[in-house]
Amino acid sequence: MNLKTRSFITLLDYTPEEINYLINLSSKLKSEKYEGIPHKLLSDKNIVLLFQKDSTRTRCAFEVGALDLGMGVTFLGPSGSQMNKKESVKDTARVLGRMYDGIEFRGYKQKDVESLAKYSGVPVWNGLTDKYHPTQILADFLTIKEIFGYLKGINFTYIGDSRNNMGNSLMIGSAKLGINFIAVAPKELWPEQNLVDICLKIAKETGSTIRFTEDKMEGTKDVDVIYTDVWVSMGEPKEVWNTRIEQLNKYQVDMELMKNAKSTAIFMHCLPAFHDKETDVGASISEEFGDKFPRVKNGEMEVTDEVIESNYSVVFQEAENRMHTIKAVMLATLGGEYE
């Protein structure tokens, strides 16, 4: 499988065979790290991380993964570059592509990461945009495979705002790998129809199903995985909270929903999760909206604290796997020799 020089912008660009290859490579690299086997296979490379949005898992995964592979890393945070301020994305791409062997981008506009890939001349990796979050999906699917031993035929439910980058990317990834995908949300929060049509066509080829429902109990009945995400994404205005809580508070993942799934089901979340009042946001939402919406009274929004702390939850295994899968993407696209 030769992925050298390829960018990683959306899973739509990758075949099922290529996605499975990256997941399997991630597993091998994870085993080697646990066994203490060094794999500094890219010691002659340097990469730059462009972050318009703050991050914990994405930044740490790219930095540790790159260092494990022997690479030099430069981090440019929200105020660390002139991109979109004094310099266009196109010009930034042509500058950085002459200095670095690979570019990671985490920001807002999908067109920005696409421009970086078009003009830089080096592999560009999408660390998150408002439309897609492909590196997260690899970590999610590696986690599912570690637990169940397979991916094709898994029954997967995503509950919440299904139009966001996670809803889009999980639907694409599921279609590509033969996972049966269900989105549970009010109709106004279902994905764009053109993307649904693309995924339905892919699913027909891989033997999976894609469907949507507003009924949370029907949509979680006897599934293997229940997945959710924050109700308001980074960058959305604070005013959105009232509307989104009103739309989604009845879709909060609680123990009733988990027990409606298979007895072997797992709970997943890309994190950070609002499940208590130990965050500024959780405390603020509890104070502002708790009286109107009792479900969020304790800072619990998309998931209850009971669920995220239960044996159903695999969110921290999932978070760790960001590092192993991102490492695999960098190694494969930068052409490191690996046996």
C-alpha cells in the first residue's frame, strides 16, 4: 500500500482498503510503542502544526507521534502565524511547503485545509475543520476493532448534532468500512442531503446501511456502539446554546439509553465532554440553563457523568488511539520504510 505524498483531508479521498491499512498500521505501531521498540523512521523530516483552534488530543497526538518517528516539530498556535491575517492561505502554503515535509491544519474552513494541500506541495493532514475530522475517525475505528475484533457489520449509533464534523465523518467512515450507521437527532440536525446521497452510494458497495431517526430508543436498540459529541462546537456563538439545548436535551446519553443497546455495547465520545460542573462551560451552562432544562442542572449535557465513568465508556482508550492513528497517517504519507 503506497500512500506516499498523499494528503489526508477527508475519508472520502481514501478507499476502504487504504483506511483499513491505516488502522492496521496504527495497531502495529501501538504494539511497538507498548513493547518499547523504537521506530524513528522519519528522522530526516520536519513538520509544522497550524492551529486556529485550541486542542489537547490533536496537538499532543501529532507532537508525540512525530517525536516517536524522529521528526522535528514546529507548533504555530492561533496567534503564531500570519495566515488569513497578513498572508493568504495560498501564500502560507507555498512558504511552509518549502520549509517542511508535512503540514497539519486544525481550524475552521474546509477550503483552507484544501488550499494548503493544493499549493504546499507536501502532505497536509486535516486535524479538524468545521466539515470533517478524519483523524478522529481512525482512532474511533481502531478502538472498536480492539474491543470487538472486527468493523464490518458493527451496528453504530451517533446521537446528537449529526450535521457537524463528527456526524459527517463518522457517516463517511462507516459507509466506507461496512459499518451500519444510525444518526439519532431532530430532523433539522440531520446531515446535508448531498453528503447522505454520496454515503448511501458507498454503503451500497460495501454492504452497510445508513439511516436516520428522531426516536432515540429505536435508534439505540441493540446497537454495539453509542457515540455522541458536544452540542455546540468551538467557534459557534454563545447564543446557540439555548437553541441547541432545547433541541437536544432529550437526546442526552444516559444509562437508560446504554441499557437499551446490546449488553456488550460501548460508549464513545471524541472529547472534551461536558458531563459535570468541573469545567467553566459546564458550570456556566448549569447556572444559566439548569432551571429551564433539568437535565443540564449538574453540568451534564450530551452525556451523564454516570455513563462516562461507567464500564460502558472507552473514551480514554479512544483518546490514546489518536496518537497511534495519527502516527500511522504521518508515516504512510511521508513514506517511511516500515516492515
